Amino acid sequence: MKILQVIPFFAPKYGGTVNSTYILSKELSKAGHEVTILTTDIDKDEKYVESIIKKGVNVICLHSVYNLGLLIYSPSIKNWLDTNLKDFDIIHMHNFRSYQNNVVRTYAKKYNIPYILQARGSVLPFFQKQNFKKIYDFIWGYKILNDAKMVIALTNGELKQYQQMGVRSDKIKIIPNGIDLSEYQLLPARGKFRKKYGIKTDENVILFLGRINKIKGIDLLINSFSDISKELDMVKLVIVGPDDGFLNYIKQMIIDLKLSDKVIITGPLYNKAKLEAYVDADVYVLSSRYETFPNTVLESLVCVTPVVMTKNCGIADIIDKNGGIVADHDIQHLKQAIITLLTNKKLRSKYAKNGRRIVETKFDWLNIIKNLERIYMDILNR
């Protein structure tokens, strides 16, 4: 099959959506399909793009004229689609509200090319810019949903979100994100990350890794950590990830709470450096206000590090009491869950081993790609 993947941005700083699209495209190419990623040059990372081109995936980075937050305007997409779209068998759109999806829908209808939509947690108009999202949906969003041959949900929770937007149940398929287990076969030796950042071997490390955005609930984690540091000695909070508009806020929080000597902010880490952070952590914490499918939880578990996550995160039901602890989204519950793991080495070990096994059995990309191929073929054979 000739498959067009459409995503408005393609840089690692944008987190799980980009990472999942990268791996999905790579695995489809490995399975023998011709895959092209159509995106923009917003925050373009040349090394990142080159790395997937080397794996047999074509990448088209169209020039972005301006970025309105939700809408990255790339007018040259129209000429590109007019020239190239008829050569593809199927289109796979990622994210929901984007200028690219608006235009691709129009040209998909023009050339009678079927498309599927994978909103990746963005389908409901909540959290930030709600009014803008509702206007978008009125003008374009419902049309994109209606014309899609199929939509993909990551979890049961996201399936219900599509239904709230009026999508018929028979148009929704659940396919979770996966993880490329081959990248985690040989984990780095423990201690390298600690040595680099001056963390003692007997200090407990609480790790957050992800975009530094308000939705991630890092402020809740810092408040919980403030209380934890008063009850436990030898504990450090490590915050890893690119700034997404919230870094200055949390830096001021750390100063106000007098935690500067107990919190380390590294900036973004990738590849081996990221694995070293996971391996050296005693517990990984994701305190998000909302998260459809947290890829970082899978990454932590496959690195044999147990997790604490808030119940607002997708896959919480799978992880709870298997790979870690699920807490309510408040300071005290989060604090207690973290302390429970930090003070019980036997429980940490149990969750770490169970967690790795869960990821290996439920979230291997090879099985996920097979399911996706079936959906593509089913649509093309109609």
C-alpha cells in the first residue's frame, strides 16, 4: 500500500503524538508499505527527520507561513496534494484540529482517496482554547469526522469521546499506542545519569519526563514533592523535557517553596540519555490533568521503573496495582502514593517486573501494526 501520514508538526519536542507517528510509519515501512509523512517545517529537527528517512520513510516538510497555536498555516499543501495525492491508496490523519486536516479532507474527497482519523486525545473541545475549538468544529471539525472512513481511539475512554462528538460506534476502532521493544533490549547501566547530575547513590529519585506544559500537572507534583521532602530525607525530584509554556512558572514555584537544592531540571533528553534517566529513577510520576495515552508510562515500565500516575490518564486501569499506583489528582493522594513506593523496595521491584511484562504482552508495535493493516485493507476492499 501507498500510505500518506498527515501530521501538522514533526519534531520530538511535541511529545507522544510525534513519537507514535514516527514508530508507526517506520514499522509500516518495515512491513513493506510505501509510507510518506506530510507535515510542516515548524520547529523542524533535521536529525530527527533524517533518521526516519534512513528507515525508508519519505518526509515532506512544507513551509509554514505562521502558527496560530492550533492552526499551522502551510498554503503550499494545496499544490502538493493536487500533484501527488492521487498516487496514494489511503490517508492516515493524526491529531484532529489542524489546517492540514481541513485541506487534506477536501482533496481526499476530490480524488476519492479514503482517510482515517486518529485524534490522539484531541477530539473533545476542552481544556485550553475551548471557544476556538468549538468554532473550528462547527466550520470544519464535524465534516472531518463525518467523512472519515474510520476513526481510531487509543483507549475505551477515547472511544466514548468520539461518540460524544457524534461518531457512530461502528466507525470507531481501538488501537493503543505501542513501544518498540527492540530499543529497550539493552538498557544502560544504572548510575550514569546520577553521576552526570551529581545525585548520590543512596538518594531516592522521583522522575517526571515529558513536555513542560500545564496539562501535565507538574505544579501538582512539585507541591506534593514539597511535602514529601519534609517527611523523607535523601530525595530528589528530576524534571526532564522541553518547555511548552510552563517552565518559568514551575521554576518560580521551586524558588518559592525553597526546593532549589532538591529539584533538577535537565531540559529535553533523547535516546540513550533518556533511558539513563528512566533506569536511574526509583519511581516515575505522571500527574497529568488529562492524558489520553501516556507513552512515557510504557517507556518507564519497559525500563523496569515503577510508576505513579493520576487517574485522569488513559491506561490507568491497566497499570493500577500491576505496574504502579494510580492516585487521585490532588496533592495528598499523589504524595502518599509516591511515599508508598519510595519506602517499600519490595513493592517497587514487584511493580517494575510486572510492568515490563505488561508492556511486552499488550503494547508490542508488531501486533499493533498488524491490526492497523487490517483496518487499511478493510477500507480499501469496500
